Amino acid sequence: MTPDPAGRTNYVATWGTNPGSCPTSSGYTFRTIDAALRCAWGKDTIFVRGGTYGPFNVSNLWPSAPVLVTNYPGENPTIDGWNNVGDYQAIVWLWNVTNLAFQGLTIQNTGVTDAEHGGYGVRVDYSTHVQLYFNTIRNTARHGVVMDGHQHEVVGNEIAWTVLRNQWKSSNWWDGGFATASYRQQWGLKFLGNSVHDAWGECVDVIQISGVTVEGNQIYNCYSGNLYVSNSADVKINRNYIFANTDAYNKPGVWYRSLGIGIANEGTDGGFSINHIVVTNNIVERVQQAVRYWRSHSGGSIWDMYANLYVGFNTFAHTQLWPIRFDGPDGNPQGWNRLRQNIVLNDSGWPWYSNDNGRNWEVAKNWQYSSGTSSTNPGVVNTGGGWTGAYELTDASALRWIVAPNSEWDMPSDDFNCNWRNPNDWGAAGASQ
């Protein structure tokens, strides 16, 4: 994100001073970010110099145009909780704000008092148009980032080592590395190009929101689930790399890892019924299951039902249980649901696809391979000490999986058919270090 040339430029530095009244011209150096924001106008840019700053709260701030808070070029400011953030408090807490953008900051260290209490990295309540770009959020007791409101953007962040209050595995917390709030309906979210990993809860939760794009993220090593969509509608899940490379996050007494992509209507008193969920071009491997609809009906105003799901052009590989499983909802699935053109490399010993209610489903043109190789089967071969790519055919394979562009009316326009599928295609996220 770049400064708006129509706005003013001010600064925050450890040697700055918070004024008694707000300056009207550019060039002032504040001591704290919240003081600089209270004096900001729409289109202003606030450069934060290198150094360590304490937690801050901002409330009731509605500039007419976006205000950008960003690291000074080449410098790495840190907002530190100094391991002393109170229960349900946050290192950065935004309440009832709009048009605020934060970029290039490291936000860290809430502290972990015990397994029941703790704070957030970034907490956003009752707000609109908040943008988090290329920050590093880490070492939090609860969520790394939890956001309530509409039309938020979360792009290029690293969110890691979160939900640390559960690192002793004493509870089954749903807290996530990133989550939308669960107490009201929300509209509009872009969650793009982030790296979310090492969460002692769930990694990414899309809850009670409509109009969401989750794209280009790397999500891995999560205790309770990697990507979870609940009570939401019109969600696009595209080109994400979801995996686990350790058993350290397995639940006590459980040999399998957490779920890859989960879909549910959990707690059916709010949000939306699951509808129009598109899952395309993802690589999901070495997790418990790649994609699962979980029937979790608990009563309330929302029928535990799904409609119009499209799962296509994904690679699902080396799962420990069913690669694809859909529990039966309350009655028949609604609309028309399609499972097409996926590659499944299945050495789990379980069927590649399970559906408790296959009505209103079209399952076609999927490629399912089991153990062994042949001239027409790239097969599933695990080399000791190695990591066989789910997305690479061996040099000896005769089969090449080719689907002509636009050959299916609803195929994704940005599919991977002609691209090299490699986990290293995901760039590093987070603030400059």
C-alpha cells in the first residue's frame, strides 16, 4: 500500500511527543500510534519509525478516506504486548472505526497467564474497511487476529504461534490464528496471500459472513482445523496450500492430524446457511481429511443444510482418512452440488469419497489414484525421509491431465492447468524482518 499524495504525512517515533492539540500541517512526529491516529485526516499517511512500542486502542474514529499506518521504509517497528495483555484485551484493539490501514508492523507477545485466559494480537469490533497488509502477528494467547464488521481486507500477513493458552492441549479451544467474529452477520472479506501456521486452535475461521475470498494463502500445522467455514455464504476458496508436516499438533490420544477444509453450520442461531461455497485449485495434503462437510446441527433458527457447493480442480493427497467426506445434512442438499476434475492421491486405506446423502450431487471426471504406479497411474509413493509432491507427476508417467480452457461452464478462470504446482510458489508473508 502506498501513501496517498493528496494527504498529509506524519510520523511516530520513540523520540516523538504527543501534542496538546493536533497539528494541521505535515511532518509532525508523535510518540504513539493512537495519538497520531486521533489527529489524522482522510488520506493521511503515518510512518512508524523502527523501535518498540506498547499496546494501543483506537475507538470511534471515522476518517472520510483511508488513513495508512505503515513502517518507515527499511525500518521494522514492533508493537509489543510485553507479555502483559489482559484477558480478552488486545495488543492492537480497534472499536467502531472505519477506513484504517496497517502495514509492515510486527505485533507480538500477549503473554499466556494460564490455559483459560489471555489476550488477542489484533481485535477489531463493530468496524468497517479495516485493512491489514504485510504485518507479522505472533505469540498470542487467543486469536492472532479476530475481526468483526464489514469489507475488511487481510493481505500478506504472517500469523503464527497463536492460541498459546492451549499449547498444553488441555482444552479444545476454537480460537484461531485468524477468525471473523461469531456474534452477528457480516459482509465482505478478502483474505489473500497470508501465511497462517502453528496455531494451538484453528488456523483460519470464516464464520457468519457472506461475500468472502480466501485465496493464495499458506495454512499449516493447526490443532483444531486448518480452514473452517461455518454459517457463511458466497465464499470463494481458491489456490490455497493447506498441509501439515508434524504430528506435534495432534489432539491427545488421537493419531490423526486436523482437518484440511471444514464446512459446517455450527451453532445454528446466527449467520447464514451454508450456500454457494466454491473450492477450487487448492492443494491439500498430509492432513486428516482434505475437505469435509460436518453435520453439527444444534437447534435454532438456521437449518443445518448446504446448497450449491462446487469442489473442482483441486489436488487432495496423502490424507489419513477419507480425502473427501460429506455428512448428510437435515434432508436433501439444496440446489445442485458438483465435485469435478479433482486429482486425489489416496493412500489412506479409506474410500476416496464418502457422502451420506448423494442426492443433488454431480460427481464426475475426478482422477483417483491409489498405491502403486503404472504407465497410466502416477500412483502414491512415499519415500522414506522424503516428501513426495502431491502435485508432481513422475518423469516416467505417461498420463498428462489436460482440461481444455473453458471446456466446462463453471470451471475456474484462473486454474492451474498450465502452471507448475509447487509449494514454493507461495511467497513469504509478514512484515519486513
